[in-house]
Amino acid sequence: MTGHGYALRPDTDTVTLLGARVTLVDPGALLATAGAEPVDLLADADLPAGVRRARFTVRAEAGTHHFEAYLTAGPPTATVLALGLAGPAGMLLARRLAVGDPRAERMLAGAGRVAVEASRRLGLRPPTALTASDRDAAGEAVLREAEALGLRPNIGHRVEPGVRSVTVRGTVPSPEVTPEHLRAMVGVLLQAVRELTGDTGEPRVLRGRSYTVGATPDAASPGTAAVTLDQVGGLDDVVARFREIAVSFRHPQVMARWGARRPQGILMYGPPGTGKTMLARALANEIGADFREIRTPEILDKYLGGSERNIKQIFREARAYRRPTVMLFDEFDSIISYAGAGGDAASQAVNAVAGIFKQEMNTLIEANPDVIVVATTNFPHRVDASLTRSGRFDVKVAIPLPDETGRAEIVTKMVRELIARHERPGFRMFADDVDPRTLAALTPGLTGADIREVLRRVQLAKAMREATEGAPAGPISQDDLAEAIAGLRRG
């Protein structure tokens, strides 16, 4: 499934590091992404008891890839014992620390200062910061591997009352960075976890744990709230534009320093099924914004003045939003039809609705810069140009039917999502002969929605066959997909 240049299953590398099973998912793509924006990893990692939080970030800056990790740990019991406060008194102090007793915190701080001062006078080091001489053979091997790759990892310890923290840093010139550097830094991070938990000798604390490092495909499909720009296929220029808009929202201080006004209105137009609504959702997720879809029935009202009141209420609420929000007016032409010059009552009503929308857009831009208004339409000629002029809709994007290359990319991403969601050990959903490029050649004129329908039909056919025959149906093949495409064309 990789010979044609559209790999449907990402490259993975699984290794055992200090007793833990670590899987790197598409590490080359991850390092490339870090060249554009920081990548956070291991946010939901299953950490040993006592390690409260772990953050691992990869970013590129000024031609250098930076690997940075930050760990914090307890529990209070470990901190107490590290200071030599064992026995019933120490356990009582630990229990009081666990419930946040401020007197216990002061006692621990005092004990910590005494221990540190005693260590200094006796020429000893603090008891919680392991040095290279304390590390066992496994830990030393991990650090030697990182140093051999030129990472020169730096591990820093900090001890505060009730909390210990470790920072791990490593750098490598971006032209030289490889997946081996990423794997080595994960090993250094896991060694820092061991040091925080006091795991010495044969690695035990990480044994049996599994960690996945990399951007695994999202389990949700486009059309759900979790869609991302990475899932959008065949629209590279549009995705790049939307990423720029997202960057402007993530850096408000820079925008303010230059007096730059980021785009607040986006008009997308093109044939049905080309992914306009999905793109609006993906933009919201890229920014980290809430998503609010305004449907036609929320605005249009058969009673005189009702539609105008509804628009005013929607924008009144938008001006009060306290979080970044993407407001989607889907099928914009059905809400705001062309504001004609006719003198009949219908034309006057349309003009009134359009006029209110213009006013509300103008005031929203000034009142709440954290709101983006996105409008989509299949019929841009039905929308008055004065509604969508620059200053209201600064970005106007045509979403065309995908070309052959775009369709191959769409097939690839959709199949990857299905594999990520459904394939398990012992169950293979797609056969090795599935070739997105060949399928793209069979689908001229089809949209992303059409391709998803092809996949839905094949999935249903396989499930029904297995349900009725009581035997495994076998993976989806290239012939299965070609037959479904022909069936879709027949109607």
C-alpha cells in the first residue's frame, strides 16, 4: 500500500526503552511539522504513581530542533521520605500534605531547608537530584545513546516543598534531525521519570507501560466536531491560508504590536460536497475556538420584522462571547438572497435583512475581534457584493471540485482515518492492493462527499455479508472500491 506514493498506514517504529513499549508514529512527519509549529507529545501519557505531569515538546527555531520536557512529581510521601522523615511522624506529615494542610507545608519547607543546609555543610548533595554516578547501567546507556547522536541532553532538577520537577532539554541542527534523535530524547525523558520515582537498578517502574509518540489519526471523521485541517485533502492552498489565520489568532500580542487586524470574515463558495462546512469546523479546531453554526430556520421568520430581530439577537450574543468563536452561516444565499432593486414587498424585505446583516458585521468587527464569521454558498452570484466586500469578508475562497491529485489525497486520508478507527490485531479492514491514485483516475467529477459515500457503501456491503454468512468477509479490495464507484455513478 506504499508503492504508489500514497501510504495508507503510517510508518511506525516500536522499541522497548527502560522497560516501556514506545511506538513512534510517522516520526519523520512529526519532525517536519515541528518546523512550522511546536508539537506537544505525551499529554495523556500513563505515568507512574507519583509523577503528576509530563509535557514533551518538539519545536524548530533558527535552524535548530529543540526537544524539551518538563516533569513534576510527588507524592508527598516520597518527598517526606527523601528528606529522611520516616516513621509514624513522617507518615502523618505525608497524609496532612496530601489534603493540603498549610501547616504541614511549612513544616516540610523547614525540614527541607535543614536537610539542604546539613548536606551542604557535610559536603553532600541534595537527596533528590540523581547524578550520573547514581544512574544504573540502563539509564547510562540511554544517555550515552543521546550523546552519541549529538544531542548533549541536559537534565535539571528542582526541589520545592511538596513538589519536585525535572527539565530535560536537547538540541540538534534541523538539517541533521532524524527519528533516531526523537527516540533518544524519549528515552532520556523516561529516564527522568525513573529518577523522579527513585527507580534504580533493573528498570521496574515503567515495565508493562506503553507510550505512543506521534500524531495518530483522529478517531473522528470529517463532519464531526473533531475534524482538523490535517484531515482535509486536495485543498493545500486553502489549508495553508487557514493555518495563517489560525496563527494570527494564536499570537494576539504580535498582532496588537503592529496594529494588524486579522481577518474576521471568510466567504467560501463552490459546488456542493466540496467540504466547505468541514473546513469551517477544522478552522475552529485549529484556532482552539468554539464553533457555532447558524442554521436558516434560526434567522428566517415568516412574520414581518422577525428575520431582522433574529439576526440582531445572534450578533448581540456574538459580541458577548468571551472565547474565540467561529460562527458559520451555512448556505448563506438562502439566508441573505441577492438584494435586488425591485420595489415590491419581497424585495424590500430582502433589502432590510441584508442591511441589518451589514450593520451587525461592521459593529462585530469592532466589538469582538475574537469572532470569525464564515459564510458558505453554492451560488455566490445570488449574494450582493456589498455584503461580502473587504472589511466584512476579507477572505474569499473558491472551493473547487478536486482534481485527480486532490482525489487521490482525499482517498488516502479517508482510508487512513478508517484504518485508525477500526483496524485491530486480527482484523484488517483494507487489502494491500488498494491504490488511491488508480481510484482517483476512476472518479473524475466526484467530490469528497461522493468518495465518502463510496467508502460507506463498501463498508456496509462487507458488514452485511459477514452478518448474513457468519464468516469473515475479508478486507476491502481495490475491486470492491471500483465496483462501488461504478454503482454510485449509476445512481
